[in-house]
Amino acid sequence: MKRVLDKVPFKLLVPLFFLAVYLSILLYLVFSPFIFLYGLLLCARAWIEWDRQGKDVVLVHVNGMHSAEWLSRILPLVESRAILLNYDERNEWDRWSLAVQLFNIFGPHAMPERFTPYSLPAVILFKRFRLPKKFTFGKRSKELEERLDQLRSELVKD
């Protein structure tokens, strides 16, 4: 690779770099509506499949004291209607399961990815004909008590 770069003049590398940047932005703009559409299709699938089971919540947690403390407060609210995912076991998740796909699209994702556990536990609520609502209760989340109250009110809404 180094030998190839030594033979290419610097004046040619700069325009190639900018061309690559502009093409990547263009590709993002072209394909982002398809990602949104994919998310909407997943929501519709969740509404149809989970309605029969009485499920409308994905609850993602990690093994840890902070997560366990909030999980003990959240779980009684959503226990009968939640699908649980343990983020620490994500290597064993079936990547094609509906809950995992929904988490991958709508779940909390920190940059870099290793910071995501600090946003967990998280509740993703799927109401029919509405975009999902996400509630995070991790160490980096703010106003946790208010979020819990918002979650309670959203759970009782029809």
C-alpha cells in the first residue's frame, strides 16, 4: 500500500479524498430514508406480532448495581408486557429476532459503542401507529425520576 501511495502525486490525493467524502455523504442521504422505512416496517411487524401476545415493550439491561436498582423499579411496571434483553449477553442474541432488530434501530447507542451500557437499562415502548418512545435509566441519564414518571404515564395511555 505504501508503494502505491508513493507513486501517486499528492495533488491527486487531495481531490480523491474530497470526492470520497462527498460520495459518502451522498450515499448517506440516499439510503437514510430506506433505514427509516425499515424501522417503520419493523414497528408494524411488532404491532401485529406482539399484539397477540400482549407485548409492546423491549427492556434492555446490563448486569450491574445501578442497572439492578432501576430494573427493580421498572420491571413491576412492564413485566407482563416486556421482552427482556441482557446487553451483556448480546453476543448470544439471535440477530434476526424482532426484539434485537428493534433495539438495533431504536435503542440507545452511544458513540463509541462501549459507552452504551452507561445508558442502560432502557425501555422502548411500541404503541400502535406511533413512533417508539425510548426511556433510558443509565448512569449517564439525567432526571431519572421524571423519566420514570413519564414512563408510567405512557404505559397507562391508550
